[in-house]
Amino acid sequence: MYQEELPYQIRWAEAEDWTLAMNMIWKTFMKFEGPEYTSEGIRNFLDFITDEDLFHSFLKGKYLMLVALDGDRIIGAASVRDGNHLSLLFVDESYHRQGVGQSLMSCLCEFLKNEAGQEDITLKAAPYAVAFYRKIGFWATGPEEHYSGIKVTPMRKRL
């Protein structure tokens, strides 16, 4: 897996990482995205990351997640579902703008292309993240969408 002299480790998440990763995701979501969401959108996001079915899909290997760790602290997480759809990408606030998100995406894209045989990766970007995804080669495939209190822009990148 891609790890060119990084000051942190990136590896596939293990069962014991799940709760810590979701707690980091929730904290980061509430700080950077939550203020832009309706109460319905916040509730729907929380329901998604705490859903037992999602956790069971993860345990069965149907919902893949990479984690970035600084020592034993989870500082980032990226997950993919449906073969090539980025489901979550979050980096702990104190590690923003240090390349953690880019490293997670590089590892994930490398895996999807070389091991899973995918040709592209799709996602639905929150408003806060659109500029980041454009910077790493994604383009919008449609206008911003609104549903269940959540705003997203559909995006794609060739691998």
C-alpha cells in the first residue's frame, strides 16, 4: 500500500477501529459540515454512521475502510461502497492541510485501480469538500443536489 515516508500509518481498518473512526468522523462533521446542514441532515448523517447494518457490512468486507493513524490515534478515514463509490472521507481537524486526506485517497484509488479493477471512483461531495476533490482530480458530474437535509455535488475521477 502507498506509504512514501509518511509521518503516519495508513492501513485497512479493523473491527476495533470502527467506533474510534466514527467518533472522529462525527466530531469533524459537526465542526465543518454540520453548521451548513439542517437538523434533518445532521440526524440523517448520524443515523448513517451509527447504523448497525453498515457496521455489519464492514465486518463482512462489503464496506471497505482505510484509516490513517498517528501512533494509535485515528486521524483520518476513507471508506468505499458499491465497488467504487467513496462513502466517507474525514480527517481530524488538527491534521487538516497536512496531506492526510490526499494520502488516504491515493491509497484508496491505487487499490481500486490495481486490485479491484475499477476504472473510476465516484462520490457525492459535501459543500466543504468540493474544492479539495477538484484539487485531486475530480470533476462535477451534475449540479449540487439536496435531499433529506443534505447538500452534495456528484463527482467522478478516472483512475
